[in-house]
Amino acid sequence: MKEQAIARVGIVTYHTAVNYGAVLQAYALNRTVNGMGYVCETIDYQSPAINTQYALRSRRACSSWKNFGAHNLTCLVQRKKKRNFKEFLTRIPRSTSCTRENAAEVAANYDVVITGSDQVFNPICHRNDPGYYLDFVKGAKKVAYAASLGSVAQFESATLDTTALLSDFAALSFRESDATAYMSQKLGRECTTVLDPVWLLSGQEWESIAVHKSRKPYIFVYNLMDYPYMRQYVKKLQKQTGLDVLAVNRTVMGDFAYRFAKRCSCCSPEEFLGYIQNAAYVVTDSFHGTSLSILLKKRICVALNLAKDNTNSRLHTVLELTQLADRVIDPTALTCPLEEIDYVAVQERVRTQLQHSKAYLRSILETQKA
């Protein structure tokens, strides 16, 4: 009997983003697939739409002088952060670097290509780059794992023919339950909801790569969107507990807003994990910040986007799964439960979905190629 060759798997995701959630989910999916016995690499796809988000811009490329100044100042101040992220990428097995011009040539090395997780189907993030729909993949099995639309409204703003681009996918799964329902109806096929890749690694696995900069009790803030009510809540919590505040902000505007805190915005992904692990409390508006805090068994306080058009569904999905919906900050009263969380019960609630997600991932990677 001819021995079946080990399938080669490629992953297309936002691994070059200078964003903690993006690179940590990229690391987790790559590590999980390799751990399943496949030869897996993240395809080092260089999308201009992603990379330019972290590069200096001309005034013409910015919406205003304020945006021009804030964006470029962030780029200059966070040069160390970019170096830290580049160093973290050495942990992720990758292909040779490629662009639209030679992506098909690189993709020909794989039997299965995954797109996901993160917001790979959000056209606002990648500016309608069809590469995230794997249009350059010819011959290999195409699948989506834990893909996110951002929101249905954002997905529907795409100028690409997304139905045609997704028509030859062998399997489609999504990170948010509302995206699964929407895409199942839109495409007329069965889709499923699975856990984001960060959940595929245990808390102990995340702890194994964490780097610790501070062990004294503190409130850790991971701030993406600069919600004023979240900042007011942090100040209230600081006064209530007497603890120092350590903050990782997405931009220098966030650093300025949290000037009462020790800013750690240029920390490496490993240090980011360490800050979560040693925190007494974590306050965040981030999906991945919330997920990793739960995995590391922290007392969390979650801030939601109060705008009508928002991407809260990703947070709702994970909070409903873990039955921690009460850990959302009340924006009016500025309150949130602070009691210890029964993480034994939380792990039990997640167990079935985790088993389903891992089994689903195994199933979509199967190939008959010999």
C-alpha cells in the first residue's frame, strides 16, 4: 500500500499587522495545525492594505491634518513596537514572502490553504483585497477557519463579488454566530461557528511564552478605541482599589488619554501576555484581550462599542459562551462585577465548543492527496 504523504497546509491571515490579537491568533492557528501532524506555514502574503496601516503617510492620504499628525506620530513613537512584532514573527513558520504577483506560485506548494481567523472577510480592513478570499489559490483545497466579517454591514460594503469568490471553498466556518447564520443563508450552504484560534491553545501554553515585566498587583488596560466611559471606569476602579494602572494603547492619542497610567504600548506580544497574566484586573474593549484574559483566568471588565454600527457580536459570542455577559461595564453607572470568576465552570462551558472546533479543524484539513 502506498503511504499517504503528509499534507502541507498554508494559512493566509493578518500576521503582519502590528496588532496583538492578529499576531497571537496567527501564532495559535499555525501552532495548532503543526501540532496535528501537518506541515504548516503561514503564507507570508504582503498586502499593501494591511502594511500601509503601520507606515508613514502623506497629508493627502489622511482625512485631516489631525489624522495626519496622530497617525504619523504613532508610527514614529511605536517603532520599537514594530521591531518587537517582527521578532515575534520568528516564532511562526512562514513561506517565502509574496505579493499579488507571485502568490499563486507560493500557494502551489500546499495541499490545503486556510484563510482566517481575524477579520479576513472585512473589506474595510483589507480594502477589498481578493487575496484574503484565496483567489490566487489554484488546485489546493480552500477552507475558512473562524473567519470574521467585522459586521454584516461592513461585509456588505465590499466591491468584490464575494459570493463568486467563496463558491469553491470546501468548508466555511466563522468566529461569530451571527456571521454563520448570515453566510449560511447568503450562500445557501451549511456553515459553522468555531472558536477563534487563541482558544485552541490552553492557558498554560500561553503562559509558556509570556514575558513578565511587573509582578506587583495592578489594573491592566488594553485600549483600542478610546471610549471615554471606559477611561472613566478605569479611573474609578483605580480609586476604588488603590492599584496602579498599566495601559497598552493602540495609538499615541490613547497614550495621551491614559496619561495617568504607566504606558506600555510598545511591549512585545510576549510581554503583552505577561501583563495580562500578572494583572489583578483587566479592562479592555478588545475581543482578543477578553479571550486571552479568560484563558489566563483574570477578573475582566469589558467595554462595548455604543455606536449603532459596531462589531460587538464577536464579544457577545465569547461572553455568551462563557456565561460572563455580566462582566460588561455599565456605561452610565460605571459599574462592573469585580468578584472572582469560577473558571472551573467557565472551562466546562467552553469544553464542548473547543472539542467541536478542534474536530472541525481536523476534518477540513483532511485530503486524499497521496
